[in-house]
Amino acid sequence: MLDPQLLRSDIEAVARRLAARPYALNAAAFAALDEQRKAVQSRTQELQAARNSSAKRVGQAKGRGEDVSALMAEAAQAGVELSGLEMKLQEIQDKVRDFLLDVPNLPHASVPEGKGAEDNLEMRRIGTPRTFGFAPQDHTDLGATLGQMDFETATKIAGSRFVVMKGPLARLHRAIAQFMLDVHTAEHGYTEVYVPYLVNADSMRGTGQLPKFEEDLFAVPRGDAGKFYLVPTAEVPVTNMVRDEIVPLEKLPLKFVCHSPCFRSEAGSYGKDTRGMIRQHQFDKVELVQISHPERSYEGLEALLGHAETILKRLELPYRVITLCTGDMGFSAAKTYDIEVWLPAQNAYREISSCSNFEAFQARRMQARFRNEKGRPELVHTLNGSGLAVGRTLVAIMENYQQADGSIEVPAALKPYMGGLEFIRAS
RNA sequence: GGAGAGGUGGCAGAGUGGUUGAAUGUACCGGUCUCGAAAACCGGAAAGGUCGCAAGGCCUUCGAGGGUUCGAAUCCCUCCCUCUCCGCCA
């Protein structure tokens, strides 16, 4: 959520910056709504003040044992207009809030302007894609040949966009997550957290999934208590740990790492990546989250990106880093770097991590604050990034480490997690 | 699932339908004292919104939402959450 003050004071500048996304801010509608809000609010508060003071007078007169029937009748009269106005004010304030909840974040000044993926800015390429002496297979074929990756059974159990893994490949999947957690906790100073995978609507609103993107989520009904949502990323539960909190200055930055499953309905992506494990309803991810001092959040973003890159370097997987342009960024982000890993079978780089600074956008929705140098509460900045997506890392390892006979070499960094196993072969 | 108790400021913990936004303690900040610290004493300090150049004013907030009342932390209703006991259970 953007700062309402900013919209009041300089809505044209806000509109201009949002136009780069592109997002058409209805400045006139907001101005009209706010003007109405102002009128109703000041009148309401005037009447509330009058009510409070006359109620106080009644109390005082009663204390002196005087007759208060006239005073009470007068006060009752004023209450009629007030209750109507209070309702009206509530309505208007809800409208203002709904309006603001729908407006995406402002792109940071360093974000390149552009319409879509083609305008993203490549920052660097690390590692050289290997040359194969044979035609590399994709992970789906490799997994089928190994007899350890089974989409048909998953479809029987659940439906499309799920997978069943077995044996050494299932273990490799686990090893990847363990390895990432170990690196981030031992070397990068993150605190490991375990969190709920079902969250309430307030949490989803806090990080920006609701109200706009409900169709991307899986919901679980539960009677009068509303519903639970399955987390689409650990970002949601982990970032919401600081919702409605005031974090002491000296605790910043908070750095959390969390391995969790992620659930996405993938509505609207029919026909996209239908083969294999690239796009699933359920996948595992190791997520990095930072709660930062506003003045240090961009340092934090560079560091966080580096932490994610470390994993790819250790696994010796070729990748590149790109800065998303204004048109390709997510709703809540002020700046986003994507890391894309090389997939030989697709002859392309594919997203394996997305690292973003949300500045105060999520913090304002969550009322996540810290006590600043002056002792005043101030909104924190929130950041997160995949470090990394586990399923896609598995895919990248299979494809980049495949041998001519269809076996998979275990990357050196993961061998300790595989009981020393060198190659994954058909069982 | 059944029975009971409870949700108040960073934490602990009072609270009567009427100058209570809320005693008191503790933690925190400033000051006095001290070579320095501790202790003691004095003082300051909730959050959000809104108006204002500012000083400051006003409004809202005692789990959430409704209701009764001139006036609700206090009374009524619904919901959520926590704790204790029983049942069930990984």
C-alpha cells in the first residue's frame, strides 16, 4: 500500500511513476473520494467532540445532584445526525482503503522502464553452459528413464501439475533443501524458521496476495472463522511474523530462512510449462526474508541476491541475473532481480529465484514497524528472495549434470547429503 | 468435541457505567547525586487518524464486530484467540 499522504500531496507524480508499470491511476477518482472523506470526517469529529463534552457535562451535573433531563434531551438530539455520519465516514474510509489496496508499488528510480520480459536488463552471466557430446534430454525424460519421477501416479493421486519422486531422486530433492538451509544459516546469518502453511486472510493482505490475486491461491474453508489459504510462498507467513509489531532498532535487520512447500493454483497459465516439474501446484522452496531499516534495504537487497547466487555457484550451475523492468515486476515490489538458471534441454535460462525489495509497501499493510533513532515507530522495509526454488534446482541439476547413459552426477556440494553417492542411476 | 476461566499500554497488573487514555509496578529515556557506576530521588514517555507553517487542537483505539445509553474498558449479543480439566489424536 502506498502512503495516502503521498497521494494527497502529489498525486500527479505518483500517477506518472505508476504509468511506467503500466498502471493507470485514477487520480480524479481518488481526489474526489478524499475530498468527500475530508468533509465528512471533520464534521463527524466536530459532532463527536460536542457529544463528548455534553456527556461530560451530564456527568458533572449529576455529580452535583442537579437535574440533567434538559441536558440529556439536547445530547440525544445531536446523536441522531452523528450516527448517520459515522456510518457514512466508515463507508468512505473503506472505499479509500479498497482503492489503495488495489494500487501497485512505485518502481524504484533504478528500475529500467519497459513493457515486458524483453525489456529486462541483464546484469551478468556466471558460469559457462557445458557442451554435451550428445543431445541432452530434459528432466522429464531423464526422470522417467531413471524410474524415479512419476507424473502419471501423481495425476492419479491428485491431478495434473503434481509429481511423485522416489529413491535417490527424492533424496536429492531433500538434499538440495538441506544444503541451502545449511549455507544460509551457517554462512549468511539467517535464522531458520518453521511456520504454518495455512494462513489467514490478514496475512495474505499483508504481503499483497489479497485482495487482488485470490484466484492464484488455494483456499480451505472452515466455518464461521472465514478460511485458510495455502501459502504460495513462505514469504507470506515469515514476513507476517512482524505484522502489528514494533521491532527494537538494534534487532534490525531480521533475517529469516524458511524451507516450505508452496501452493499455487496457476490459474491462467493453461498450456504453459505443462510438461515436467517447472510449474507445479505444489513445490518446495527455501525462502530468504529480511526485515530492514529503510535506509539499508537496498544494501540488503544486494546482499540477499548474493546469498541466493552463492547456492548456484556452489552447485556449479550456470546462471544469469536480470533486473526486471517496470512492466515485468510484481504488484508489491519496488525493485526485483531474477536469477535464471541454464537449462540445456530448453537451451534457455529459466527463473529459479526472484529477489525483491518491497520498501514500506508490505509494511504499511501489515503495520510492521521499528522504533527509530528518535524513539518513534516507523515502517520497516521488507525484502525477500528465493534461495532457491528447490524443484527447479532439481531440474537444473538433472539437466546440467546428466551423462550420456542417462544417469545424473551428484554435484560435489551435495555428495555429503547423499551419503557419498556419486551418480543417480536407474534403480 | 464437552466443562470452566480469561483476553487492558513493551511486559506485569488494577479498574467503578460519568473530567480513566486508563491506577500501580517494571522496563525505557532525561536529570539530580557520584571520580564513574549501582541504588535512591525528580521528571518524561501509548498507538493510529485528522486539521495546522508551527505551537498545538480534535477524533479513534482496553481481542474483533454489533447493540443498550446523554455517556461503555465497565452492561447485552455474536465471533476469534489463550489457559485449565476431560475425551480423541500424530
